[in-house]
Amino acid sequence: MKNYISEVIVQLSSNEGSFRLERLYVNKLDIILVQILKHEWPARWQSFIPDLVAAAKTSETICENCMAILKLLSEEVFDFSRGEMTQQKIKELKQSLNSEFQLIHELCLYVLSASQRTELIRVTLSTLHAFLSWIPLGYIFESPLLETLLKFFPLPSYRNLTLQCLTEVAALNFGDFYNGQYVNMYNIFTVQLQTILPPNTNIPEAYAHGSGEEQAFIQNLALFFTSFYKFHIQVLESTQENINALLMGLEYLINISYVDDTEVFKVCLDYWNYLVLELFNAYRNLDNPAVAANMMNLPMPLIPAVVDGIGAQLMQRRQLYALPMSKLRMLMICRMAKPEEVLIVEDENGNIVRETMKDNDVLVQYKIMRETLIYLSHLDHEDTEKQMLKKLSKQLSGEDWTWNNLNTLCWAIGSISGSMMEEQENRFLVMVIRDLLNLCEMTKGKDNKAVIASNIMYVVGQYPRFLRAHWKFLKTVVNKLFEFMHETHPGVQDMACDTFLKIVQKCKRKFVIVQVGENEPFVSELLSALATTVADLEPHQIHIFYESVGHMVQAESDTQKREEYLQRLMALPNQKWAEILAQAHQSVDFLKDQDVVRTVLNILQTNTSVASSLGTFFLSQISVIFLDMLNVYKMYSELISSSIAEGGPFASKTSYVKLLRSVKRETLKLIDTFLDKAEDQPQIGKQFVPPMMDPVLGDYARNVPDARESEVLSLFATIINKYKSAMIDDVPRIFEAIFQCTLEMITKNFEDYPEHRLKFFSLLRAIATHCFPALIRLSSQQLKLVMDSIIWAFRHTERNIAETGLNLLLEMLKNFQASEFCNHFYRTYFLTIEQEIFAVLTDTFHKPGFKLHVLVLQHLFCLAESGLLTEPLWDVATISYPYPNNAMFVREYTIKLLGTSFPNMTVSEVTQFVNGLFESRTDLSTFKDHIRDFLVQSKEFSAQDNKDLYAEEAAAQRERERQRMLSIPGLIAPSEIQDEMVDS
């Protein structure tokens, strides 16, 4: 037989010997490779590599094409094989390629040493790059390959390809055996690099003005250094010569990190984060080297000497990296990404504007940079503080003043909150806030002041511990925020209100006590000037302001003072409310005016904001407006209904009807917020629930579907969750008003009335959890409607609805099992539930519900085996064969069910799975793993992303990471920790 590969390549290369393999032919050969790899041509595979190498030796053009084919081969086996070939097949091919690689290796070395043809050398380097990550290490370190690559590195034509090859070698990590070769490679590389890119080069500037090839070189250089350091940095810490080369490389990498390119910076940042975490962990061991010694399982007599040695070694390493880490701190300060709280940004035209959309990439970058800077701060607090204050002084002197420089500095200052000891943090913040306030006073120009204001607000919002300990600073900062609330520059007022809320939540007790040198509590002083303070704010900003003051009022422990503060706080909205009602008593049409409707809406929103922060203490205020509010609700509801009746379905889309509905929704939201936040006091329920029955529930039932507010459903879910079994007698009325009419709205399809869907099932779950006896009283037909709606819910592809339905189902199953109707319920629904759960478990559309699917199935199988079901689950009338027990019937039924659903699986495989379910039913972890293995092995799940099946494990990992972060001061910002603030 002729050499088939040679024949194909010669044919493709026959164009007078000048043809190179173009993409079209590469695609054709790709298909040939796939056929070979898939064993469609098994006879040709064994001779494939030898034939290819033999063909390569016939001419340089053919050799070039052979190299391209070899690269394709590596990609097919190692990059694109997942899902195309079995793991066993991939393993066989890798072993075969490893055994044949000597031929490829010899060919590559021969080409690199003998050829003068630029394109052939380039394609050979590219082919080597594809193979280097997996070939036997001896071909790299015990051959002239590294030496050959380093000879090509200085040559511009091959520099980037060679650097990519060296990066692949740098990323290999197989122990210490080849450390000497790595050190030698690194030292030769850095000597050559100094000629190509002198250490004093301004790399960011060179990158900005460089060609595409030169920019790619900088990118590849970053990848080389980060790959090498990640796996081999410690081998360079041994001798002074190596240390010098290491420090030079770190200097290069720091300079590359200043390049204005997002992708380059991401590569550098990921490594810096990795390095400082490693150094930080070593720094922690420095405080307790005995822990490190114990981890080595050393005999007791040796531990003291080893402890001293470890301590000295860690201290030496810390000193080695002191200078690079200092430069890295400045890099993080200069390039700090924008935090989420900052609303004021510079647009593409250089104008200072309010941010309109969050950039998620920037937020992710901020999170990594913040973490990196916190580790750096722990490594040397003094240097961190010194660099920040020095840079701030340059802002004050004007030497370094730009918007961006001030922004990144203040974002960096805010990001390290909680990482310093309290005394050092206090000293540091006093200087920072003082300088920022001075900068605000001395700087002219609205845009400049807006930038400084933004930074002041961000910094002070990050340091609640400092503000709690320094009343004068706290008062100065809050008064400054009040000044900013009059500044109409876009974003300043929003940020001032947000920061005020953030500070009050963490320092609220400070505002209700008489501070030294003060005549009255700050809250009283604030309430006296309330109208002036909020005069320039927009309605949504006023609501945030009122919520903030509500937190202050809530912190007052004296009931009489608290009521007085609340009355003063609500004086303005209550006065307006009384004026509107007085006008309405003279002419009810007054309430129909659009401006009046907007005012009513604004008043209700203000009340909701205060209710959210005051909780139970809002009782006196809501009592003042409650009944009148329900009357307005009823009137607006009738107005909406008549508008829709006269104008048809389109009337519900008009701005006027939308405005009226907003008032209704806000009314419901206000009641919901108050009842939810209020402490569990039965008299509150008795006072507020009965008057709502007709104006709210009756109105919901009477209205046309488009005019029904979904908030009614969430309100009554809140009421039942709050007052639990006390609501049992009211459930029939709630069912009568809500159940049938809502089901008709949401079961026509999966799209209409999305808000009603989730809230309806949340209400059902509240009833099943707290008022289950009311469900037992339902007729068989009504109970079937409930069960059908639950099944419909967990079939839904909307995750929240499906999970609510599954949680509701679990409540129903547990409650019915414990009831006297256990046999009747399960005889009716057991098989239906099992069939429906298996359907959603295996359809690949409902993977997020995996945990709850497993819990339902575990419940069913445990119940079947328990003997609690004393009546047969099978239909005695149609099945003549008497099963010995329900467990045997369920086992056989499940085997038939799954055998029908998975025709690709044998009866023995299905039987083994079902037997495993019964055997592992009492151990949730084993039961879950058994089902997960079955799904992954089945054809439906084999080639899919199955991360949702491991969601529980991922959540546990996230919680472990959170606990780790909590153990390191500053990693979770003090402003984000939901602590119960205790004032000294």
C-alpha cells in the first residue's frame, strides 16, 4: 500500500511546490483526522505518525503542511476531544502519541537547527507550542529543546512564538526534579530580555505606541512571568544571583501592570493576588511558626530548633519581597477599580456625570484588587499608610491632582477598611478626612467639587467603626452630607442620601444621645431643620432620607421621646395628607386629579420608608392613616375598574390607570412592610387584618384579572407567616377570594401574570406550613386543584416558581403523613407525584431543583418502606396480583416507569438503580449521590453542564470561603457585616 498520508499531502502540495496548507485544506484534513481518531479508519492510525514524519522529510513545503497537521492532531486529542470520544479512547491516543513523540521531537529539532525557511520555523514553533503541555518531560529537559528555543527568543520573527513555548514550559509543575533547568532557563531568558527590552523602558508608553506584534510581546511576557512565578518562584530565592534575576523580573511585571489594557492587567492582577495571598499566609505562620512545625508531624524534641529555623526563613523571605510589595501597593492604589457605591463617574467626553449602568467586569476587578490590597496592608501597615498619605498630600499641593488620581486613591483608602488595628486606623482616618474636607474647601469648579464630594462620601461610608468612636468627625461628616444634599450636580445628592443611610445604620445610637458639648441629641436638631435639609431632594431621595431618620428614631429606648421624634418626623407628610382628605370631604373628585394622586403616592412611599426602619414602633403613625388609606384604596380600585370597563383592555395601559394602581400597590406594600417588620404581637393582627378583608380581599375577587394586584397575595402570605395558626379561621375566606380566580389567570400558559405566579405559590406555602388544618377541610375537588397547581408550579421553568412549588409539596407531604388522612392522600397522589418528580428530575430543564427533587423522592421511598401506609397504593380493582407490601409495589412500578423513560438502559441497570434508591433511602448524602450518578451516566445528561447537580456542595464551599474571609480583618468590609451595633 502506498503511504496514504504522503499521497494526500503531496496532492495538496502539488501546485509547483509552492503551495502552503490554507484554511480550506486544514478543514479537510481536520475531517480526515476526526475519522481516524474515531476509528473509522483503524488500520491507518498505527502508521499515521511515521507516515507523516516520512512525508515531512520529502520537502520543506510538505514539511510545513505536516507541522500544521501535527498541530491539528494535538488540538483534536487534547483540546476538542471532550464529548467526542470516550475517556478511555483519549487515554489510548495520548499513550500512543507519547510513544510516537520521539519521531515528532526529532523532526522539530531537525527543522529548528537546519532550516532557514522562516514560515517553516514559525509553524514548527507553533506545533511545538501545541504539544509542550503534555509531552514526556524528558523531551523538554533532557534534550537540546530549551537551549534551541532560547536561541530563537532574541530573533524578532520568532520572538512571540518562542515566548509562548517558554510559557508552556514555565507552566509545567511536576515537583523539584528539574529545578536546576528552570533556574538556568530563567537566568538566560532575563539576560536576553534586558537586551530586547531594557529595564528602564517605559513599558506602558511603549505598549501604547507599539505595533500589534510588539503589544503581543508584552502580553506574552506577562503570561511568561506569571506562569513561571506561580509554580517556580521559590527556586529563585536560593542564591543572590537568582534573587537579583527574580527582583528584576518582578520589576518588569510591575511595569507591565501599568499598561492600559484590560486583558494584560487581568493576567498580572490574578498573579499578584495569588502571590500576596501566599506571602500573607506565610506571614501568619511567622506569628506562630510552631503551627507550621506541627503540620510537618515532627518529633517533639526537634520542634524548638525547627520553629526557630522556620521563623528565620519566613522573616528572610518577607524582607526579600518588601521592596516589590511596596511598589505593588502603589500600583494597586494608582489603578484601583471603581467600587459599586460610587455613583459619580467621568464619561467619554470628560464630563462628570451620574453613572447609569453598573459595569460587572469593573466590580469583579475591584473585588480582586481590594482583596490584594488588604493582604498587602496586613504585610506592612506602615508602608500602606505612608504611601496613601503621601499621594493624598500631592493632591492637596496640586502636584498630582487629577480626577482619576484622587478617585483611585480614595477607592483604595476605602477598600482597606477594617484591615488596620483600631488605633492606627483612627490616626490614619483623622488625617485622610481632614485633608479631603480641606481639599473640598480650597478647590474651585462644580465638577471638581463633585468628584471630591463623591470621594469623601465613599471613604466615610467605609469606616463606621471610626465614626462611632469620634463624634465630632461623625457630626462634621453628616453635616457635610447635608450640604451635598443641596448640590444639584448629577449623582451627588443620590450618593449623599445613600451614604447617610449607610452611616446611620451603623451609628444610629450616637444620634439619640446627648453628646459632650451638645444641648440636645442630634436627631432632635435634625428634625428641627428637616424641611430645609430635604428642600432640594427628589422624592426618591427624600424616602431614603426618611428611612435613615427612622433608624435613628428606632434607636431611642425612651418610649415618650421616640413617639415625639416620630410625630416630628411625620409632621410634613401628615399635614399634606390631612389637607388632601379635607379637600376630598368637600368633593371626592379632588382625589382624581393626577397631581393629587402623585402626592398621595409620595406620602405613602414616605410612610413605607419609615415603617421599614421603625418596625413595631411605627404603630402609632399607621394607626393615624390606616382607615382613610383603605378608603382611598377602595375608591381608586373602583375608578380603575370603571376605566377598564369603559375603555377595554387598553385602558389598563394608560398612564392614569397605572398611576392609580401604583397607589394601590404602595398601600399594600406599606401594610406588608409594617406587619412584616413589627414584632409578633397578636393585637396588631387583630387591629389591622379584619378591616382589610373586604377593601382588599373582596376587591381582588371582584376585579377583572388585569386590575388584580399581585401584592394582595404577598400581603396575605406575610400575614399568615406572621400570625400563623391564628389565621386558620380566615383561610376559607382567603381561598374563596383568591384561589380559583388566580389559578384561572396563571394556568393558561407559563408567561402571563409572572408576578402573580410566584406570590400565589408563596401564599399556598404559608397556608400549608402554618394553617394546614384549613387545607384538610377542603373538598376532594378543591384539594385536587391545589395538588394540580403544585405540580404545575414545579414543572415551571422559572426557577423561583419551581422551587416554591417543590418546597410547598414537601410541606404538604410531611403534614399529610402526620395526619389522619395519610392513607387517603397518598393512595390518591403517591404515584402521580413520583412520576412527575422523575419527569422533571430527568428532563434536563429543571436541574436547579435537584436538591428538592431528591428530598421529595427520599420522602416517598422512606414512606413506602416505613409501613405507615396501611392501605395498598395499587388499584386493587385492576391489579389482581396482591403485592406483599407497598414497598415491593413501588419498587416494581419505579422500574417500569424508568425502563420506559430510558429505553437506552437495560432492565438490569434500571433495577440496580432502583434497588440502590431503597437501600440508601435513610442516608440523604448517599441517596443524592446515587441519583446524581444515574443522571450523569444517562444519555440525557452526559454532554451537558451539570453544575446545578452540585449546587449544595458549591454553596458549602462558598460558606467555607466566607468563614475564611471573616477570619482575616478587612476582607469583608465593616460596612457589609450585618452586626448588631453596640455603642460604647
